[in-house]
Amino acid sequence: MNKSQLIESLAQAAAITPREAGAVTDTILETMTEALANGDSIEIRGFGSFMVKDYGSYYGRNPKTGQKIKVQPKKLPFFKVGKDLKEKVNGKG
């Protein structure tokens, strides 16, 4: 499912126009993005949680040259699946 399919599904389920569903979807995604950018975590019970993980620097290799390089520390978003979603995907829910 992509964003436009999500908007279409939301519009049908909530009996609203696709334009309104698009605004709702954009607001939710922007709010989640801002929260993660601020270092907050997001928990949606039954679905999962989003958080930002800090990764320290380490040494890697350039795949073309094989040269050893230092990879700078970074932060990456991480999703941990919730129990209900995990069970539903595995056909147990």
C-alpha cells in the first residue's frame, strides 16, 4: 500500500472526501516526523512503536576499493512491531 492508497482507504472508511483524508494523513505523518526529529518516541498500542536509535561511529570498508573508512555516528528511525500486529501478520489474530 502506498500513500495515495492509504488516503483512498481512509476517505472511504471515514466517509470523507479524498482531499480531507489527504490532509488528515499529511498531518499525522508530519506530526510523527516532527516527534521523531525531536527525539521523542511514538507508541501506537497494538500496532507498534517508533523510536530514534543512536548508532556510534565504527570502521567499515569501501565496497569498491576495500579501503577501511570511519563511519560517523548517526541517528536512525526504528520501528518495533506490536504484539497484535505481529499475530495478525502471522495469521493468529
